[in-house]
Amino acid sequence: MFRLIRRIIVFALIAGILFLFLSFWKGGEPFRWFGKKSREAGVIIKEKSEDLGKEADKIKEKTGDLKDATKKVTKGIKQTGEAVQDITGYKKEKEKK
């Protein structure tokens, strides 16, 4: 626990010293550049996440259609099996036992 607190304090001190060093050396330009680049990256990330979301929706729709088709085929197979059992009389023999 104390190591975690010590690491947080050391990280904060290093970040503060780095901030002061950059402020004295370059002024506010590095911070403005970082803000501008992170804003641009945010726009790109937002656009790409929208594209990925659309693709995920398409995949989900396709899998939903596939599940529906599988359920229909399974239902058809069961009905066919029951019809075959009725025709052959297997179902009646099974009920008697």
C-alpha cells in the first residue's frame, strides 16, 4: 500500500517538474500542440468507432438471420421426423410400451 502511495507521489513530482521544465523552455506551445492533436485524434476515433459500430450491427443482423433460419430448419426437421413416425407407426408402438 505504501509502495503505491510512494509511486503516485513520485509520479506527481516528476509530472510537475516536467511541466515546469517545458513551461520555462517552450512556454505553452507543447501543451497547445498536445491539445490540438488529441482533439484531432478524438475526431478520428469517433469516426472510426461509428464505422465499427455499423459493421458490428451488420454482423449481428446476419447472425440473427442465421439463427432464425436455423430455428426454422430445426422445426421443419422435427415436423418431418414426426410425420415419418406417424406414417411408420413407430410413435404408436413407443406409446404402447
